[in-house]
Amino acid sequence: MSDDELFRQQMQDVQRLKVSPKVALKSQRATDDTLKQRRAAAQAITEQDTNFLSADHIDPVGPLDVLDFRRDGVQHGVYKNLRLGKYNIDARLDLHRMTVEQARSALFQFIRDCIEHDIRCALITHGKGEGREQPALLKSCVANWLPCIDEVLAFHSAQKHHGASGATYILLKKSERKRQENWEKHSKRQ
């Protein structure tokens, strides 16, 4: 018996399936419920966390370590005044008793709010974490997160009357509006 004859013998009791030529389509018009779901999904996407600060790998710092950072271009005298606490502190953030995730969100939002309100110098109180299981955890997080934020020009541990090594001064970039005002102010002198 050939392969063709064997195949026909095996297939002789097979019957064709009946297939409907039409496909049932739903109405193209969206219902009110569908529209509400789409709006809610779109709103959820826009409200997603845009916070890029990561808590995955944090280099530890000691409870009494001095935090210091300065971007290229920040003048020595400006940094010295920040370090000595000579600038007016326009905003404060207290991270005490927060979890790392809460502190991450609070710090990110705080910096955004400062930029939005043209604040140049702020104070972040994070504590030293002495006597804890993980000493200086929030301090370590702040030390690792601040350099990642482009708007932060410099930071330094605070003076004793502002919290010493349990707090940090930060210097933020000027907004474009403030930069223009400053330019106009100084160009009128000439």
C-alpha cells in the first residue's frame, strides 16, 4: 500500500467543519463605562511616579560624617557661604521617623516645590541615626540622592545651630525668571 492510499484510508471518516463566513463585531461606539475606564487609565498614567531617585544601592555614611558636594561652576565664595550657613533658609524638610520610601518621595517633591517657588537655599533635617540598627540610613540616602538631582548645585552638612551633621543645607539653581531679574538688576548699575 502506498502512502497516498494509506492517507486516504485514515481520512475517509473525517468530515469538514462548518465555518460561518461572518464575524460578529461589537458596536464601534464606546459605552459610558468604557469611556470612564479609559479616562481613569489615562489619568493614572499621568499621575505615575516620575521620581527617578533609587533606594536600591545606597553607599553608607557615618552618623557624624560631614556631607559635602559642589558641582563644577559653583563659585568658592558661594559654597563657603552655604557651608557656613550664611544664606537665608527659605524652606525646610524634616525626614525624621520616615521610611526610606517616604523620605524618597518627600525629598523629590520638596525639591520640585522649591524650584517651582524660586527657593535657592533649603535645609533638610535627616538626623544622624545614632544607636539604630542601621545608623545614618536616611542621611546616607540624602547623600546619595542629592547629587542625582540636576537642580541641586551644592550641599553641605549644617552648622550646629541648624542641626550639625543631622541636617544638610542645599543650594538650588536659579529659575530662568530669577536669572533674568538678576541680569536686569545688575545691568542697570552700569
